[in-house]
Amino acid sequence: MRLYKERKLVEMAEVARFNNIKLIIWSNDHNPAHFHAVKKDEYNVNIEIPINGIKSYKDLNILPKGKGSIPRKDLEMISEWIKNKHAIDPSTKVTGLAQLRFAWNINHPEDKI
């Protein structure tokens, strides 16, 4: 890791990885609270972290300034990941949404959701 005097150290939290899709939160990112869905050489889109959960991929709000276009099947996989519970250790399962909120709050203590 390199540290530059002139720049703020930027950290990345990889919240999940599945089917070659990475869900990432950057420490220097802007509001509204969002994550990046990244598939190498295909897209890097910003998706707002839902406040009240979601029912389907249609409830996901894709923010402007992303790169590429995310296919519907990938949005469906992301929405299922957000809704379902996942093991974070052998004894604990939490929803993907809870993991996204936690990662945002750790990386943005001044803008908690």
C-alpha cells in the first residue's frame, strides 16, 4: 500500500463476489449511499443502497456516472443476494443488505445510513 501526503488514503471494501461480479464500496465515495457492481471489462455501475429493502431487481436504483450497461440477469442476481441471508462466519447469517449498510457505515462514519 502506498501513502501519499497530498492525497487522502482511499480504501475499498469488497462486500461480495459471485459469478464474476464484485460488489464494492469506496471510502472516498459520495452520497447517496451506494455500492459499485463491477464485472471486469463489462461494467462498473453505481447502485444506491436500498433503505427499506427490495422485492425485485426493479427496485434497485442505478445511479448515473457508471461505465457500461448491466444486464438484467446480473441485476437479478444482485437483488437476490441483497434479499437473502449469507454466512459471515459459521454461526452468523445476515442479509446482503445488512452487509452493504455495515460496509458503508464503516467507510463513511460521517454519513451513516
